[in-house]
Amino acid sequence: MIFPADMPRIDALIARQEGLERVDRETVEAIQLKKLNRLLAREKKRGGFYRDLPERLFSLADLPSLPFTTDEQLAANAPGLLLLSQAQISRVLSDATSGTTGAAKRVFYTELDCEHTVELFMAGLGELIFPGSVTMILFPFTGPYGLGELIAEAVSRLGARPLKLGAAGSCGEWSAVLEKEKPDSFVGMPVQLLRLLRVCGRGSLRRALVSGDACPAAVIEGCESLLGSRLFPHYGSREMGLGGAISCGAHAGMHLRENHVIAEIVDADGRPLPPGETGELVITTIGMEAMPLIRYRTGDCTRVLPGRCPCGSEVLRLDTVSRRDGAALAALDETLFRLPFVADYRAERRDGRLHIEVLTCGEGTLPPLDAELSVRPIRPDDRPLCLAKRRIENG
Ligand SMILES: [Zn+2]
């Protein structure tokens, strides 16, 4: 894939995938309406999950008139949402193992869906990974078309060497890799990066792309000061094919792959909010071949940044993303990760009382917290306290 030097990477990606000369609001929105109408017509014809929706919309402004798709519907109707036969599916991702109760959500992908994700990862990683460099990947490697595998493919295609480490390694294992392989870049979850940098020290890595979880300001600032460079946050979810929005060199929000995803922001009552206002992100995944969703409520909170990006792109940008139900954890993150001697922590509610386990890497005193505390120095055999999206557990 060749990106013209004068074009932002996200624009070049969309231009190449859609056969466009240039990418501006008008062309992006025309593509979105065309793909949405193709999907609506197809659903009507096949009597699919969305068969009761209108056959076409005359404008994207009418999108908010369609009903939302919820997690519960996704869990109950996955095969009905599938546009293709199971034989055409390359990968199924389920959240059955991540501690959720009730029916598991399943999301299906074709080979083309996965290829689009790799291409988006290349556009995002191309900002920080160069031919000949070495990149440590701290996401799970679960087999063909898994998240770790797709990132490693993008790293390889950029001419760099991926270190496929997975998410569950111990501190000792990761610092041995740093010593031996001398990677210059990192791809993984934000808190794992902070822990690694705090344990292994300033300058042990140069650049990083973080994804997979909320990215609290205290974690971003802690990482950037130890890296000596700005972070490249990425936003994705299973429902949008793992890859969704990438940071550009301007570090001014994350550009959404708008030829595959239409974003809306809504308030608590489901009413659309204008650019600049924070609410829940709702996505319509018009570019997914296997399992497109219409107005899916992500449960993630963010806002659309108004106007054109300083990089020159008019492709929509999402601000930092947090979980709709994550306020208590976000407040703890701000308190604890601001302390440079905190390497990691985990919070759990037991019998109505908050219990916090803190791993430290250096001397310091914790502020008074309304919780039962257990504090000890981190050891080389300590693995990450949380392997999935972080939350306050109920014990
Ligand atoms: Zn930009």
C-alpha cells in the first residue's frame, strides 16, 4: 500500500479502498449513504434482522429515525444478523470468556473484514513504526485472524519485526525481552505500557500505540513522560472489526474509518448530540461484510471533535473514549496512577466495601482512600492484574 506523501494516512487509506481522488466531507458522506442504503435494501430483500426498517433513506440526517441495536439483541440474534453463510466466515469473536453474564455476544468476520482491519492498523502504526524497527505486541494471540495476529501482520507489512508476546506475560519476562530484543515500539493496553515503563525505566521504549481499554489522562501523561514521545491512542471494538479509529501525527483525536463506520453521539435519552458534546457512541458498521450493525449502542462515551484536523484531514475524529459505567474506576485511576511509584492496581467490591490491591515500584505514600488497602512491591513473576478491559470487580 502506498500512501501519497501529501495526504493524511487516513485519507489515503479511504481514497485507495474506495477509488477516490480526494477525501472530503461530501465524498465521505455520499459513500456512507450509498452503503447504508445498500444494506437496508439487502436486509429488506432477504427478510433479515433489519427487515422492518425502511428500504432506503434520502439523507444521513434521517439515520436517527432508525431504532438502536442493543447488546441484548446482538447476543440473542447473532446468526440472524449474519449476512453470509457460515462457510464464508473466517473468524468469530465471542465475549463469553470475559466475565459477562447471560448470552454471549458473537461477532463474525470475513477475510475481507480482517483485511480492512489490517489496512487500518497499517495506517495507524505507520505513524510510529518504521522499516527495520522492532515492535512488541502485548495483545492476545489466539489463532488465525485474532487481534494479536492482525496487528503482527500489519507490523510485518510495514517492514518491521513483530514480537508476539501476548497479554499475560510477567514483568520479568517482558523486561528480559526489552534487554535482549531492544524493541523501540509497543502495541498494547495503556495500563500495561505504564506498568512496563515504570518497572523498566525511562527510555526503555520509544513510541507506543495503545488500545483495548479506556485511556485515563494520568496514564497517558505517565507514559508520555517516560517514553519521551506522544502516545498514539487507537479505538476499536469487536463490533467494528477490532480496528476503528487511529491517531495521526497531529495527536488531535482519533480518525474514524468513516467508509466503514458511521458514528453518532447520543445523550442518555438517545437523542443525537452535535459535534463537541460528550455522550454515548453509536455506530453503524456499513463496511462490515459479514455482520453489519445499524445504530449499535457501544456503551462507550466520547465526543466528535469539531472541524478539520490540523493534519489536514476532514475525516471525523473521536476524542478520548471512556466507559459509560466507568466513572468510579476513572476517579481511582486519576488518584493512583498519578503516583509515580504505582505500577498497577486492582479494585474489587466485596460486601459493600472497596478493596484495592496496589503493586508498587519505589517508595511513596498512598493518600487516604475509603477502601481496604493491600500494598506490596511488584515482583518479577507478577503478571498483569487485569487482562481484559479494566473495571471494579464485584467479589
Ligand atoms: Zn489528523
